Amino acid sequence: MRAIGRVLHLRPLVVRDRVRALARDRQVAAPVLLAAMLAAAGPASVRPAVAQPAAQPAAPVGTAADRVLIIGTKEAPPFAMRAADGSWSGISIELWHHVADDLHLRYRFEETTLEGLIDDTASGSLDAAVAALTVTAERERVVDFTQPFYTTGLGIAVPNNATFAWWQLLRSFLSPGFLGTLLALSGITLAVGSLVWLVERRQTEHFGGPVRTGLISGMWWSALTLAQANPDAAPRTAFGRIVAFAWILTSVVAISVFTAGITSQLTARQLQGVVHGLSDLRSVRVGAVDGTAALGYLSRARIEYRVFATPRDGLNALKAGTLDAFVYDRPLLAWLAKEDFGGYVQVLDVTFDRQNYAIALPMDSALRVPLNEAVVEAVRTEWWQDLIAKYIGKE
């Protein structure tokens, strides 16, 4: 029996061989052998069947449900706004609450900068970044993005009902179109004056004398005629008078068209401001926020710009008159212009350079697939439409 006890601590296959050997050598009785075999097989083979417990639901997103996620954000109204008590609200924030609740995630918000949202998400310090993050090729190289939840574009903010200023008048006079027209009229005036001098230099004393004196007299007569003033003398030859008559008619038409064009341009600029479209950005003072997608667009379009740390800084420059146009994400511009700069800044009715907002994640994040599904499902609901209307209005 002592030998049988040692057998019980051995592995099943070894036990079987040892038991057979003991049966031969020591003529162990059959009942003892049976007892040894059952003991070697383990208690599971002789225990009665027990009902298995019901399967527990799997963790929502791998190990993400086992800890508190750190979600980076920054103020970008109306998508992310921080209240005085430190709580967060906005379109992106409420969307995150919605999908996180569906996935049973625990999280806390951590405020950072725009650069911090990308850099810290890329390094894994943040589990996700939620604000008004535009999906760009440069950012796609370092972080993952979920499916976009909002599509928008860049907008232009300008001073509201800008007061006409003398520097605007000077800028209009220095525009390529104005200078080109002025140069053309000057050239024609000189050409007509020279022609009159050639025809009249031997017939009219006023245009005679040395070449220099005669040319100056002819050009002066041409300039006075263009200005519809009374010249000191008139051509006497038949051809000279024909030239003079044609020049008088041309002068009347040219001065009328030129005056009407300047008046129309200055009136439009006074009523609409210096900027009323994309084409005006190349000739005015433009601003944009550092690190945003607007910088890439302005650089590609070869538009010079000043960089501001925040959109409020740029809009304050508009208000102060040191900036003519400010380029930024249109929904954010519209919100700030309405809430903080009412009466001073307006957003033009133009949207360009399409952009998509999405949630940023570290590369190969386990959250990507479930968040994609949750975001796509959320933005197709009536809840989402009500949320957009709540912050932005009906689209």
C-alpha cells in the first residue's frame, strides 16, 4: 500500500505503467489496482456533472474598459468649450459622451494645445483627441483618425461695415488695373501731342521753334484737351484739326469711362469692405492661426499672411483695423463672430478648401474599430441633427 501511495503522486501515464509493474511483482489485488487508476485520473473524472455558469459579456474594447482613458481636448467653440467649473461641452464633446457611453468606457478630459493633441496622441500619452481636429495628410502619418463626423471648410472673417479709410483709396489707386489704365492714357496723350506737333510745327507758331519746345507744346495741348480744358492754341491745318476733333471725342469717352470705373470701385469697396471674396486675399492683410490647415491653403495659394496664436487674437486684430481678413474654420469663425465679436466682425458667405473633423487615436489603437462603428451610427441619428441645430443652427 505504501508503494500505491507513491504511485498516486505520479503522472497518469507513468502511473499506469507503474501499477502494472506492481501488479506483476507484488500481485496487487484487482480492487486495489482499480482504486489506483481512478485516483491517478484525477477527481474530475469521478465528480458529478456541475452546471456551468452563464458566459459573462466580453470587455467592451479590450483592456480599455479596465482603466480610465485620458482624452485630450482644447477649446474650439462650438465643438469643445470649457465652462467656469471646468466641465466641457460642445458638439465634439457631446459626441464623445454618446459613443463612450455606448462602449462603456471610463475616461477623463485633459486640456492641451493643438500641437499637444497630435503629438501626445501619437506618443500614446493620450488615448484619444477630441475637439475640432481636421484630418490632414501630415497628421495621418503620425496618428489614426476615426470616420469623420463633420464636414466643413475654411471661411473668411472681415471687419463688419468697415469704415472707409484713405489708405483704402490709396491702395485702389496703386492697384495694377488702375496703374495700367493710367499708363495707357498717358501714352496715348503723348502720342497725340507728338502727332499734332509734327503736323503743325511749320504752320502754327505755338507748335514751332526748337524740337524740344514744340514737343512740349504739343503734349501740353493734348493733355489739356484730355482734361477738357481750354488749350492756349488750336491746330490750323486740316489734318491737324481732324486729329484734334478725334482726340476731343476720344477724351470725352475715356474720361467718362475712367471716372465711372473709379467711382464704382471705390463705392463697392466702401459698401462691401476691402475683401468680399477669395480673389481679394492676395492684395490685403491676411491672418490665420498657427498650426491650422488654413496655413497650408494660404501657402499653396501664395497668399501672404500673419500668424496668430489663437483665433480670438486674429479677430481682435480685425476689430482694431490692423488686419483686413482672417482665415479659419468657418463654423468656428461664425460662432466666435456671433458670440464674442457681434457688430465688429462678419463672416463672408463663402466656404472653400473642404475639411473633415474626426477623433484622433494612437496608431493601431484598439479603440479605432468600435469607435468607427459608434461614430457612424451616431451621426445618422436624429439626435445628431438636433445636436448640430443646438450649437450651429439648421444646416
